[in-house]
Amino acid sequence: MPPRSLDRTDLKILNVLQQDARITNQALADKVALSPSACLSRVRALEAGGLINGYRAHVAVDRIRSATIVLAQVSFKDHALDGFSAFDRRILAMPEVVEASRVSGAYDYMLRVIVNDVHEWKDIARILLGGDYGVEKIVSHFLMDEVKPFSGYPLAPKPTRA
């Protein structure tokens, strides 16, 4: 589906919602210089068009439970679609895997996994390595500090240099 044509007001709405999804419609309307009804209509159109995929809270999980975050680079022996599909199904069924992306480059997947400790991570890594998914290698990185947590995408393209 081709991307929907967005005007400056749509981009302003999306930028504000990326920073504060709990903003009231009135406050959002004020920030983007629209009436509340016009603003709400635009937000609903952005949602219906699939440009807003949901709203989430950024929870401080380490204040709730023991949390070790592992960033895992997963490499496959072969690059067969059926192997990827079986691996996709496996990680989708694992609540510890909170984010997964298939990527290009030196490895095939980047996973973000939450575990209680390194022992729990070793058990998960063994499951992924020992299954019939075609996993050849997992390189683990343990999150020390989030220097710049994700806070939204820049929505306007950067101007090109001539």
C-alpha cells in the first residue's frame, strides 16, 4: 500500500503523539493549531490509515522485577525461508523475547530479551541453538545503560545536500 500523503499538520500531530501519547485532544489541538473536532478527526484518520499502530507506556521494568536485558545477534547456517519461519514462530511464542527484527549484515536477527539473570539467558540460548531452526551462532550483549532510549522516529526527511 503506498504511503498516505501527509501534510505538515499530520506530521505535527504524529510528532506530538510520539512524545506524549496521553496528551488530551484539547492540548494536542492547541499545539497543532486546530479545533478539537478537526484534530480528533485527523487522529482517527491517522489511526484508521495504519499510521498510528498503538499507544504504549514506557515502563521502568527494573523497578518492578529483576531484569537483565540481553541484545542477541542470531546468525543462521543457511538462509532458507522455512528456517526463518520456524524460528519466527518459536520466538513469537517466547514472552521473554520482547523485540525481534530480521536484519541484513553480519547476522540475521537482533533480539531484545528480558531475563532474571545470565542463567536464564543461557537456558533460552540453548533452546534456540538446539532447535531445528538452523541457528548457527548467538552473540550476546548485556545492556548496561540505555543512553538514548527510543522516543520516536524523526518524521520529516532530512534535506539532501546538493
